[in-house]
Amino acid sequence: MIVIKPSSLSRMKTIFTQEIFTEQVVTAHAVRVPVTSNLSANITGFLPIHCIYQLLRSRAFTKHKVSIKDWIYTQICETTTPLHQQLIPLIDVYINSIITPASKSSPEATNKPITEQEILKVFQGHAGENFRQNQCSKITTQLLLLYYLLSYEEALLANSKTLAAMQRKPKSYSSLLMDQIPIKFLIRQAQGLQQELGGLHSALLRLLATNYPHLCIVDDWICEEEITGTDALLRRMLMTHSAKSHSPKQLQDAFLQLQSNHTQVMQILEHLTLLCASDLIPYAEVLTANMSQLLNVSVARRLLQTVNKLWMTLNTVMPRRLWVMTVNALQPSLKLARSHKYTQNDLMIDPLIVLRCDARVLRCPPLMDITLHMLNGYLLASKAYLNSYLKETADQDIKSSPSNAMAMQGQTETMEVTREELKNALLSAQDSAAVQILLEVCLPSEDKSPEQLEIEDSLLCNLREVQCLICCLLHQMFIADPNIAKLVHFQGYPCQLLPLTVAGIPSMHICLDFIPELIAQPELEKQIFAIQLLSHLCIQYALPKSLSMARLAINVMGTLITVLTQAKRFSFFMPTLPCLVLFCQTFPPLYEDIMSLLIQIGQVCASNVATQTRDVDPIITRLQQLKEKPKELSSAFNLFPLSVSAIKDLESLDPDVQLCHQVESTIIDIINMSVTSV
């Protein structure tokens, strides 16, 4: 037995670590150690991955210029479920070693990132039969590489200022690469493997919500639950062999005969609804390319609804590529003739391209539903794109700043604030433009025949269904950002849409918060719009707050009587007097104030008429009588309405005389409304 002194052990340690196995020798040897085959949580003990992780943390590889990229890529490819707990920390520390230099003195001392070609090699054959055959061996690798890509891009943006100051700009992965990765499909796979993937699924969801908010729309998750639910599973269990036998070419041939034969297309599409989302991917291009044929009047509604259902199913696995194909397919015929194809980047920069579609889409509810879904997604994508663009171009602020440190810091902060304000202004303008276009779509078509206009006025028509779809989207937008609702109403829109928006958008009650500010605007048009909006809000939301706003509007109208000129008084009160009827209908206690206001308006108008006093005095007398004995006299006025010739004469009368007649008509409407309600 050999006795070793404790002091000798420390000496032996020094010899081993500093002379025999130096850090350089260890790092050079570590990259030659084979990776662990089929690495999973079932393999216990100290593994090569633990050694590599510690060396990466200490920045040994970058210090001694040893490339570790190939080893990490190979180990990621050699993983399976259940996920080993060291893989996610390994990827995190590897990303940090790529982006952040080991020291400021040597900014080039970083590891190399995984190449795009290596990443694409893993994702080849990600869908359909090839995917199912290799699912067990590939799903973990694909999810880890997706986590690597999303984490890498997030870290790159988070360190953009530091990198700009060091005049370093690591390579960013191209948008073309991200377009070829089925992100949504992989997230669905991870959701079903949460127990085996540990914390990877939640980490991916966090990264997705930050970098790709358009892939985290709540409606999509709800739709996904319906598609993957029990009913869908039972239908697939009863699926016949013919559902699997239809090829994309057969579907294309059926679409070519659509004008003469709907049955064949309908049969194939019905069979396709039985397939799971991943099996539908080969049919996506044919389905979207023929959407323009569905805009013909003769196409059956059931066919449109089936296409909508298939599109929503495909949207759960390949949303980004599907959106681009659909937008290009629904372009007007003139643009299609030019063969102009929009890209994913074009649509993120300008989401309003989605609404530059064939005009027939705007009156086809199933396709309009798809269009609104894409619009909502691209509006969210545009926000994320501009946020990342600001961070990516942060180096421009550094380069354009002066050399003085204090001045540089102050000017850089000012430029950051300015760029942020410009970005927010652009996003607000973009959202409000989308809302205004959608509100315009809700208006009845002007080039329709009287019979078609009568159909559009009914509750069972395409226009009504499109209006409901648009109101649902506007409700979501107003809830997500109430400032959009405020901006849109300060801009104004056609007053004939107010009954629709107030009744159809549940979040319109937030408009009560800014009614005083809108009424206080100097423009007469905005004051008129505010009072008209308030009258409909009072009908829909009979709240104490609405009552106080109605009192405010009546007081403002009373103040403006003597302030406005004759022309402006006519322009203001003619459209706002009918609003007083709605105020009285909702809040009867306002009756006395409103009647006094109407009499005051009539008296002011009469006093300004010099040559037609005899024509106006009887009207003022009748107004006083109506106020004192409303029930007795209202029926008499209803029995003797104005003749046609008298109505024509009114058009040529003085504005004050016309306003007096409008006051009389308003009082009669209020009295009739009161009598009817009793």
C-alpha cells in the first residue's frame, strides 16, 4: 500500500491540468470525442455533452480557436425522446458563444453558427408519409433546431446595441430559410409530446409569441382544437379508401370542369375533409390556385364552405406559405395577367395588400372570412417585423452619433425615441387604414339595381354576413388596442354605418370615454359625428355615463345656437336634431331640456328671418303649443302632413325656415315616440 501525502495531491492536480492536460489539449480532444448516439433522458451518468457544456461556458473553444459547431450539430441530430435535460442549456450557451465575444479585446473570438444548408437537410421531407416514417428519429432534432433558430434571432436582436458599439454584426438567418420550416406544424407536434420534451414546448411558445405573433392567434388555437378533436378523429376512422386515392392532379382536373360540373369537385373536396392536416399539404397549391374560379355567381355555397373548411385545416400546419399563395390567387384579373407575385416580405411590410383583392371576394362570405384571417395575421406580423427592424438597424444610431461619449449617449437616446414614435405612428396609420377600408366594404354597393339593393337590405344576404365578419375582426382590434378605436372615430366614417358599428361591435362602449374630447374638436364635422355616434351609443348602452354624455351634448348644442353663423347653424343642426329623438327615447328625464333646446333653436331661427316673419311666426306658435299640449296636437299634425308641393317649396326656402320645419318635425317625432311607448 502506497501512502500519498495530501500536499502531493494538489501538486499532481497542477501537473495534470497545467502541464499534461492543458485547457488547449482538452478542447482539442473534446471535439474528437464521439457524440452520444440516440441521446435521451433515459441515458444517465456523466456524458460528453456535460463536458462540452462546461467548456462552452468557460469560453475555452473560442479562446483556443477550436470549432465546436460540427460536434453540436451532430449531437442535436443524434437525439430522441424523452429529451435530455442538458440539451436546451447546451444550445443556449452555444448561441451566447456565437453572438457575444469572449472579451472586448478580441471581438472575433466567437464560435461559428450552424449553416442554413445543415438546417434545411434536417427539414427535408418534414410532411406527409416521409415525416410519419421518420417521426421518432427526427421530431426531437427538428424541434431543437427550431428552438436554436428562434433563440438565436432573439439573442441577436437583444444584443444589437452592444454589437453595434463593437462594430460586429453576426450573420442573421434569411427569411427564405424560415419560410421553409413548418413552424406551426412542429409546435403542434410538440404539444402532443409535452411530457417527453420537458420544458421545450413552453420555451418554443414563448419564442413564438415574441417573434411570430401572427402564428399565435387565439382563433387559430380554437380552430385547431376542433380539427384535432374527438369528432374529427371518429370521422377519420370511418374514412374510405377513396378519400386517400384522390391525387392533386385529379383535383386540378376537376376544377377545370367546374363551370360545367360541380359534382366531381364537391366529391373530392368532401373526401379531403376526412384527411388530417399534414396529409392535405400536397393539395394546398391546387386549392389556392383555383380560388378565383369560386368567385363566379353559379358556384354553390356548399362548395365555398368546404373550401373554407379545408383552408382553415391547412392553416394549422402551414399558415405562412398558405397565406402567400392565397393572396396571390385572389388578386384581380388584371394583376394576375401581369404575373406579379407577392412575397412573404412584401405582405409583412404592407399588410393592406391583402385587401387589394378581386372585388367579388368582398361579397363572398366564405372567402372574405379567409381574407380577414390573413389581414389580421399580417397586421400582427408587420408589428413584429418593424420591431425587429428597429433593433437590427440600431447600429445606424451609433454610426451617426458624435464622438463625444456624453453627447453620443444623449443623441442616441433621442434618435431611439424618434424612431420608436415614427414606428408607432406608422402602425397606427396602417391599422386605421385597414379599419376604414373594411368599414367602406360594409356600405351597400352603389352600382346595384333596385332589386339587388333590396336583397342587400335583408338580414339573409351576403352583405349582412360580410358585415358580421368585419365587425368581429374590428371588435378584436379595438380590444387589443383601444387607441385604434379612438383614432378611427376621430377620423370619422359615413354616419349610415353608425347603427351597424354600435350594434355589431361589442367593444364600441369604449367610445364613451373620448366623446367629450371629440365634441370639443374645432371642426364642425367632428362635432356632428360625435353627437350622432353618442345618440346610437345611448340606445345600445343606457348607462349613467351615457346619460351624462347626453346632457353634455345638449349643453354643447345649446351653446352653439348663438355662436354659429346661419350657414354653419343649418349645417350643424339639420343632421343632429334627429339625435335628440334617440336621447329622449333612451332617457325620458331629458325631455324638458330637449324641448327647451328645440324651442330656443326655433326662436333664434325666426329672429334671423326678416322678410319671412309671417311664415315663421305660426311655426313658433305651433312649437309652443306642442310643448304645452303634446298629446292633443300631435295627432292633428299627423292627420295633416305637408303636401308634396309644400315639401318642394321647403327646399327653396331660407335655411332658417328649413331648420324651423326640422325642429317641428323633431318635436312631433319625440311626442309620437313618447305616446307609442306609453
